[in-house]
Amino acid sequence: MELEVRTMAHSDKQKYSTRVKSFKTELGRLEKDLRRAKLSFRDEGTREELFRLEDPRNSEDQRTRLLDNTEKLERTSRKLEAGYRMAVEAEQMGQDIMDNLHRDREKIQRSRDRLKETDAYLGQSSRVLSAMMRRIIQNRLLLVIIAIILVSVIVMTFFFVFRR
């Protein structure tokens, strides 16, 4: 119908498009009513099934299914408990590892602090040794100069003594 309305002349198009819209609205309302009727019918059938007398075979089937489900539930519960125990054990192991890592970290930090302190002492010792080496060189140089002066004084003394 919509396709036919689209191909019509403009003057008729508006009148028929309004009718098509009203038909669509009516169709939607009727579909809702149909769904409600189906639901209420299905609910009635369910009520009748619940209140009807049970067949003994159905009762035995239900009992068997109930026992099977109970066993599955117990197995699942045991598996969950085992999983929970494993999770608690893993958590405890993780906590122990974290404690060990914390202790190791503290040891490493103390060692690093001692190493920095030792490095500072080594730097200070190096400066002292350098100063001592400079003093030794200065003292040797002074000793050489004094020796040269003494030798030259002795040589000059011999020179003046023998020259006369």
C-alpha cells in the first residue's frame, strides 16, 4: 500500500498516506492484543500443569533428576572448596614472597648506604694520599736542591783551597 501511495499524484497522496498510517497503527494494536492473548493462554496451560495430578513415573523421574542435581551440586561445592583452599594457599605463598622481597630490599638499601659511605671515605683517602705524594715530591726536590747546593759549596771550597 505504501508503494502505491508513493506513486500517486500529490493531491491524493496525502489523503491515502493518512489512511495507511491509521491502518499501521491499528495493525500494531492488534498484534499487541494477539501477543497478550497468547501469553495469557500459555499461563493458563502452565497453571493447569501445576495443579494436575502427577504421574508416579514422572515423580520417580523427578526424584532421579533431583538426586543427580544434588550430586552435581555436592561435587561442584567440593571443587569450589578445593579451589578456595588453593587460592588461600597461593595468597599465603605470595605474602611470604612479598615479605622475603621486603627484607631483601632493606638489606640491599643498607648495603648501598654502606657502599656510598665507603665511597666517600675512599674519596677522602684519595685526596689525602694525593696531598702526601705532593709533599713527598716537594721534600725530594728540596733535598736534591740542598744536595746540589752542598756539593757546589764543597766544590767551590776545594777549588778556592787548591787554587791558592
